[in-house]
Amino acid sequence: MAAEATNYAPLAGIKVIDWTQVQSGPSCTQMLAWMGAEVIKLEKVHGGDPTRSEMNDVDGSYSLYFLQLNANKKSITLDMKDDEGKKILTDLLKDADIFVENIGPGDVEKLGFGWEQVHAINPKCIMASLKGFNQGSRFSHVKAFEPVAQCAGGSASTTGWNDGTYPQPTQSGAALGDSNSGMHLLIGILAALEQRHNTGEGCYVYQSMQNAVLNLCRIKLRDQLILDNLGELSYYACYPGYKWGKAIPRAENAEGGLVLGWCYRAKGWETDPNAYVYIVIQQSPKGFENFCNAMGFQDWLTDPKFATANARDEHKAEVYKRVEEYTMQYDKYTLTKELGAKGVPVGPVLDWYEIENDPDLNSDGTIVTIDQGDARGSFKTIGMPFTMSNYTPDYQRAPKLGENNDEILGGLGYTADQIAQLKAQGVIGSNDGVPADLKQS
């Protein structure tokens, strides 16, 4: 058997024109870059991607928001309202494999780069758009941000608590609207690349942020249909005693299936707001027996109030109380190790200081450190979330604004004099890579 090739980038030779900004689009195109594609980021002449300066904490560098989403890319600055800027983009698209955009609804079409125009320029090019809502939706004109997508995608209405001080719909801390949308778009792009192998022609991939959130919330539609049929959901945390309406309620901390999952206080909870552990009590007799033996709750195996899954649903409050009396005796790491070794599904609530400094995540390639080479020095980011047996990304810094103007334009056949003229006309920005607000006065 032939030896397996090592570190061959899966997207080597693929050229991507990246007209995206902020988080949803750049999260997609960064993955393309990490898989070996040449990603040319198209930015505004003045300021570039808005996140370059947003929430910046280091003078003389760019924000972590930008750096963590744009590593391994090249940057070209273009005035896309100028005819010469449009010509340059047209030339770039002529031999591009993928064109990704997430600018405002209808804007790419107004500028002359909708799907029909791009397909005419290069029939092999795959065009991918990421917007807030679906094509033809009554909200298709709406500009969507992260929480907008979470609310329209069914996440916020099922997240949070049903009573207490803050019972309102709640958005998740996870970027369900942004990075999740980018990953969904990535799936579509990779599928389109495979399709092109067979057809020889590119297609149009459209991803709405609303649909990306809906896809992750698909089991909530299951719950809604069951509620429509039965009028109640016994496996929800608010059962029993809840006054059911027409829509499913907030999920609180319930696992989401027929098992009984909950977040319990661990030792140290009085001073540490994240000293918690999540434990799942499985529905199957064997899983429940493992749990009872691990916790020392063997009496529950024969107690009619707890011996069956249906009985535990009726007595959730008592289940939560006794389990938490146990968990508060031990720290969350001990609980995870000891209960996990006994077959109990369990996990610690890790805060982001713990994650930033986690020895496993920092050694296994999950968290990577990249040298930006400026006033910031190095920064950490979350690397490629999956591993491949024969490929490891070569993580490189994010580009300076317009850093690759000369290289990219030169590749299109522009001479040094022509490039200088484009700079003078403001069609492209300076290629010194240093925005005006970072220059020494």
C-alpha cells in the first residue's frame, strides 16, 4: 500500500475572492484559507473591514475581532463605486474558483456583481452569498446581525427561563447567527466544488442566517409538533405545573431530549459563578443504574418516585435537589473525572479564562497562537475545529490593509506605473499596510 501523503492542503490551487466583512462571511473564508485556498480579501479603501478597528485593545495593531477571523488571507483595497475598481474585480473573477460575499441586501446586484453577471464573467466560478433572510422572504430586505438571526431562527424564544426576574427570550452566547452561518455556507461551497468536478460549471450557493439558526434548532420543531399533538411536554424543565400555551416554552437548562439533564452547583460555587457541572441521567434502565451506583443512590432503583423516566419527570425538583447536594461536595473537575469513569455523561462548565489556558486545548491544536508581527506580537485564536490525518494548517498572520495590492494587481498584468496611477486616483489604497490611525504622526 502506498504511503499516505502528508500535509497536502485539501484546497490547494483554489482561488477565492472574499468580499465579506465582520464575522459571518470571514468565518467561512478563513476556513477556506486554512484548508489551503488562496483567499483574496476585498476591502474598502478607507478603513477596510470595520472590525479592523472595532474593540481594538492594542495601539499599532488591528483588533482581535479582525485578526481571529482573517488569518492566512491576502488583502486588496478597491473603490467598488469606481469603474476601474469594478474592472479589477471583474478581472479577478475571470480565473476565480469561488466568490463569497455578505454585503448588504441587494448591494452586490446594484454594483453589477449578482449571480447572473458573475456566471457570465466566469461560468466555472462558484458564487456564495450570505444574507439575513431567504430569497423571496418578506424580510429579505432586512440587514441582519447576530441576535436578529437568533431571534428569527427560533433560538431566542426557547432559550432562558420561564419565570423569575428575567423570563424574556434570550440569545445564546454562541455565534449561532454569525460563525454558525459561515460554517453552513462553507458546507454549501464545498458541496458546490464537488459538484463542479462532475458538471464543469459553477453554481450559486445562498445561505441565510435565519436558516442556519433554524438548522441548529431543528429539534425544537419536533417539540412544537409534539406540543401541538399532546398539549404538554413532560421532558421540559417547567413540567409539571406549567400552564402550556400554543408555543413551546424556554428550555431552561434541560438537556432537550427524554434524558434528565441539568446544571448543578459544584464545590466553590459561592465565589465562582462557573463552578458548575452538567450531569445527564439517562432514560435506559442500564444508564440509570450506572448513575445510581456512581452517586450512591441505589435506593432510587426501587423507589417508585424515581425508578422510571416518567416518574423522574414528575419529581424533577426532588431529583435536582438530591443530585446537587452530592455535587456541591466536590469540584467540577473531580466530578467530571470520577463520574465519567463510571459511565455517567458529565462535563464541567468551563469559563473562558479556563479555556484560554487549558493545557489540552493549547497542545492539541484547538487553540493556536499566531505571530502577527506588529505591536500586538502574537495572539491566540480557535484553529480549524476538525483534524485530518494527513493535513495540519499552516497558521499565518492576518493581512495588513491593502498589503497585497501590488502583488494582486501585478498578477493581473498591471504595471508599476498603472498601479501608481490607481493609487493616485483613489481606486486602491496605499499598500504600506498601515491605516492612517495607526501611523506615527
